[in-house]
Amino acid sequence: MVETLRQDGISGPHDFAPAVALKDEIRRHIWLSMGRDPAKPNRHACFMGLAYSVRDRLIDRWIRTQRSQYDTLSKRVYFLSLEFLPGRFLMNYLISLQMVEEARQAVEEMGFDLDELEEEEWDAGLGNGGLGRLASCYMDSLACLDYPAYGYGIRYDYGIFHQTIENGWQREQCDNWARKGTPWEIRRGEYLTPVRFYGRTEIYTDAAGRECFRWVDGEVVMAMACDILVPGFGDQFVTNMRLWRAKSSREFNLDEFNQGDYIGAVEAKVQSETISSVLYPSDEMEQGRELRLKQQYFFVAATLADIVRRYQKLNRDFSEFSDFVAIQLNDTHPAIAIPELMRLLMDEEGLSWKKAWSVCEKTFAYTNHTVLPEALETWPVDLLRRLLPRHTDIIFEINRRFLEGLKSPRSKDDGLAGRVSLIAEGVGQRVRMAHLAIVGSHTVNGVAALHSRILKKDLFRDFNTIFPGRLTNVTNGITPRRWLAQANPALSRLINDAIGSEWITNLEQLRKLEPLAEDADFRRRWIKTKRDNKKRLARYILRKIGLGVDPDTLFSVQVKRIHEYKRQLLNVLHVITLYHRIRANPDAPVVPRTVIFAGKAAPAYHQAKRIIKLINAVAAKTNSDPDIQGKLRVLFLPNYCVSQAEKIIPAADLSEQISTAGMEASGTGNMKMSLNGALTIGTLDGANVEIMEEVGKENIFIFGLTADEVVALRGSGYRPRDYYDSDAELRQVLDSIIRGDFSPDEPLLFAPIVETLLQQGDYYMLLADYRAYVNTQEAVGKLFLDRNEWAKKSILNTARMGKFSSDRSVKEYADRIWNLKPLPEIG
Ligand SMILES: *Cc1c(COP(=O)(O)O)cnc(C)c1O
């Protein structure tokens, strides 16, 4: 599909013979790499053969990219993230290598369809949602822009759980994503890094008579590197994510061995490998589990050892470290990297505290992703001290010096030290990881303008005073390669025909579509493309859940993690409102809608799981009611993941982005849908604010309280009851839920949901926004009837999304935070 986009074919001494040879290569891999008969491969074998052939090409470019990085001594950025959510790789690689059509033809000649082969690949879900997906979009942009960059994380055996729906409830199944083997990872079994846990700090005197510290005893786990390649688009640049797997260390515990418990010793070793076994499945909170902290330190320690090893090859003094190394902390999950670098520099490299600290401050930067209090990470000091005794001492010393520095005459604020301390005092002391990350970084950023403003004036207000200029904003972005070129080939073709294909690497080029909003013929083709995508999604829905949907209805889409602050429940209240209206007035004209939900709830998040059950209960009632037929369909698609997002998003008419203002840091789903021509109905929250600025107020449906109004209303005593009492339609909706209309066998099933609204203060202020939301939805319906007006706005949404390319985000990080230059042309 993209071959036609660029005329400059790939050439050079290292390149592989084109077209004809690919089929032979696939066969050769089926035969020699997989040990199967190439004469009659099945679909999986063909997928693997193609995958290995693609991998060969990537490895060649990768090695040349690495060489080039060493030759130029360029500064590198290390992107540390506990989560990456890459999804499938095959099509992304084929597009980057510009060999989609070549591959299609080769597999066709072998009797397979490329789109079916694509479905053979298991979605790599090594992240929960937005945060992990952002990391993957940034990896794509870093590679496309030729930045010397590496992603670092954990190679989980089990990614985000597989969600099924049983009787309307979410069920979790483990996601053994690599059980059939994954062709993409390059395992470096020969290269292992030791990581220590537990033990104690020992004081000794070195040869020069200085008092020194070292961390001894405890147990050692080995980290094995697995590299996954990340190619740029249409050029030679290939970088990698290095994901660590835990492997038992080779030494046996001699005490146990001497006692003859050989098997016991081996078992203990094997047990240590559980560190990298499973991704924690909560996206906005993680209670202090020891294994989670072990995961964090495990990947951080292995990563820093790798970084320092690479730096030492340069033979330079550590005072120059930050001229060659930038480390980005994706949220606080890797914040233990700060004391770890201090430990390495002082205990292993002999730097003084002052020198080591100066290196840290110039090296680290931290991205905050949330203001939700329950999502701000803290760790009990007791646990930390047991697991990482030396780091705990270092954290306390960082804190002591930091608080000492505050005691300047300017500060008369008695509460300040307590508020900004790295240690929260309470029933037991806890370490505030965000404070550690802020104090140890030169730059701290939020992920959308509104979010960063809230950080400065609210959550991190004190730090903004103590470290003026340290807090900044970099608005999130998404990669146009995956979220338009790959996910929406039909729309990509239409755009290419109209304005060429430069948008793939320069999304601002989409502006050239603006005048075409007035072109009737272009609009007709735009509408047809959307309809084709909706038909494609309708087939998928039928296959997955056996429900037929009409592609001519308005597809309203809310797909994201299920969380109360994201307010899927508000969407449900609107659906029930429509249901009541249709029932009450069956002959009145309505704009037929298909309301699509998808998303996973954290397994321990009971309220979120009940909301999934409610969605399914409302869907069951609505979809089976003959009075409603053809007017309203509601559905929940199980197991939302990247590859499913790629099917849903191109088919969305309406993008539901309705979080309580001030609570969604940015959102990226909002960008994906707008880029694919959906109109947004949303609150002034996260990046919605900037999407409105870009597309224009007249091309987006904004409703509800602003972030400031939410704070003010909460301060002045919010009374959700008042809305219930004064709005008859809202009352009818809530009453019908309480009455058990959607759970006749178990009338009280959904009472806890209504209770949070009416009795427990409606923290997320659904009732305050209900009327504005319902009325705005009416305006949406009205506009949808005017297909031409809708199409104009749809085109303008796509045309004006240039800002939200992750290429722009990554350039901002490189220029303003990392001081990083792209690598020169690779030979
Ligand atoms: C983009 C994406 C998200 C984030 O969606 P939001 O609407 O920004 O919360 C979550 N999960 C997947 C699979 C995604 O692709």
C-alpha cells in the first residue's frame, strides 16, 4: 500500500534482492528456521517464514545503525518505561520497509492472504493502556526521526490479561502472548547482567583511606536482554527496545547445597525468574506489592548497568556523562534509577556525593502522567529498606540535603518541608516516588497544556516555586504510521491521491486537505471511505459477538480503560435516556445510533467491572426490544487492545472523550479518532482542549464543567441530589436502574452504581454534566442528518491534526529536554 508513496527505492550493497526472491526466502525460513516442510506450509508457518524474512532485513539495517552511532559518538536518549504497548509488528515493519505489496504478492503465490496472515500474530500487550501505547508511539517517532535512542523495559511472559465477557461480566484470562514463540525478539542469552536484592550495606576503608559503602549479600538475579527492533519509515535507521527477562543466577546457595537440598536450591533459583513473569494490570493504581517493586528495580538496575557499560567504552570522565546520556523516566515507575545511578557513581566509580548528584540532575528527566491521588506512587520505607538497603540510605540522604537547602531566609513556610519531603510521615513512613523523581531530574513535564498547568499550580505547586522553570509541558502525540497509514489504508489512499504521501513523515501536510472540505466529489469519496470502514467493523462485530449493526447509523465510540473518571457511566446514562425517549415516543424521528464500548477494567476494580456488566445489561435489553430496532444498538467488544483499536478507530463517527475535567492528563485515543475523521464530543480536559484549538470550536462538541469549575463546585459543596430532584429525565434514568429494569432477576445488582452518584457524593460529577451532555448529544444527532456538513467537519478534523503527531512531541523532547541531535545519514 505504501510502496507508491516514495519513489526512492531502497538500494545499496547490503540490500536484499527484491520481489522474486521473497517467496524463496519465506520458504527457506519455513524449511531451515522452523524445520517444516516448505512444500505445504500452514498459515502459521507462512506467517513465521515471512516474519523471519522481514527480520533479516531489519537486522542488517540495525547493525549498520549501531555502527554509525558508535562512529559518531552521538548523545543517546534512554527511554525507561515499565510498559510498552506495541501491538502487532508485521504490518508496521512491512510499511516501514515499504514492502507491503511485495509481501502480499509473495504470500498470495503461496496460497495465503496477507490480511489473514496478519491475524496470526498475537498482539504484544506489554502495557495497560495510554501510558504504554505512548511509549510505543515515541519509539516509532524516535526511529523515524533518526534519533539515537533506546527503549528499555521488561519482557513479560504474560502481558495485559485477555478479557472475555461471560454473562455480561468481565473475566480475565492470562495472556501467554509468546507461547508460540515470537519471531521478533532477539534473545541475548550469552549476555547476562546481575541484579542484587536484599542484603546489607557494608562500610569499609579504601586504599586511599576514605570511608566507602558497598552493598553486599542478599540474592542475585540475572537479567537477560531481549531486543525488539524498531525501524524508521522508509530509510535505513533501525533502533531497538531492550526488554529484560529474569533468569536465575548460576551459583547455588551453598548452605542449602551442603545440607543436601539440591532440589530446594534449584527451586529457589527458578522462583527468582517470576520477576519478569507478569505485567501488573492496573493502569492508574498499584498497591505496594513487593514483586512490583522488584520489577521496577530489576529493569532499572539492568538498564543502568547497560548504559554505564556503553559509556565506559568512550573512555571519558563521568563528569561528562550527561553530554552523552539522557534518561527519560516514563512516570515514576523507573524513579529508583536516581538512587541507583548515585550508588553506581559513588560506590562503584568512586565519585563524591556532590559530583554524583550533579551528574544525576543533568541526566534525568521525568514525565508525569496523572494527577489522580490514588495513582501517585509511594512505597513503605520498611519494604524498601529490606529489598534495597543501600538505595534507602541514599534516598534519605537526598532528602536530607534537599530539605536542608530549603532552609533559606526566604522560606517562612512551616509546612513546606513536610509537603515536599521525599518521605511521607504517617502510620508508617513511605517514599513519595514523584518527589524523588522531581528532585532528581532537571526537567519534569506534564502531557498536555491543561495537565501541565494543573501540575504547576496545584499538585507540584511547591516544587514549581523551589525549582523555577523545572516544570514544563510536552503535549502527547500519536504515530501517523500506525494510526493512519496502517490502521486506515482506505483513507490513506484517498489522502495520497489528493495531496501525496508526505504526511506520513510530516503530519502538518494534512492541512492541504482543508480546501477539499468544500469539494463535493472529495466529500463523496470521504463519506464512502468511512462507510467502508464501518462495514468492515460491522463484519468484525458480527464475527466477535454475533451482533449485526447497520453501517448507516451513527457510530458513537468510547474505547479506553474502564475507569470512573473516564465516565463510561455517563455515556450509559445517555443511552438509557435515548432508550426511554424511543419507548415513550416510538413514532418520533430519531437519528439511529450504534453505541460501541470496549475496554478492560483492572481485575480488582469492582466498580469498573460492575459498569461493564451494566453496559452489557443495557445492551441486552435494548438490542432485544422490538420497539428499539433500527434506532439504537449498544454493544461491548471484549478484549480491547491495539489491534482491535486499529479496527474500531477508522470506523468511528463520534469520539466520546467525556472525562471529568481536570482528571484525564492528556488522552491519546482522542487524537487517534480525530485523525481518522471522527468528530469529538468531549469535556475541556486533557488534550481535548488543544484538539479544540486546532480543529476549531465549530468542528468539535464541547460540553460540561471546566476543570476550574469542577474544583470550585467541589469547594462550595456539590449536591448531586439537586440534579436528581430537578431533572425529571435524569430521575427517570436513575430510577430505572435502581428499580432493576436492566437486571430483573437481581433488582439490586446495580444499586451500588447509583449509590455512588446519589449517596456517596458523585465524586466524578456525572450528574452535574448530565444535562449538558444529553443536550450536546442532541446537537450531534442533528448535525449527523446533514451528511455534507458532517463530512466537511470530519475532513477538517483530519486536516488539522498535524500537531498531534508523536514526531512533534519527540522533537520537543529532543530539543528542549534531551539536547539530542538526529544521527547523520547512515551509510
Ligand atoms: C490509545 C490507546 C489507549 C489510550 O486511550 P485513551 O482514550 O487515551 O485512554 C488505550 N489502549 C489502547 C489499546 C490504545 O490503543
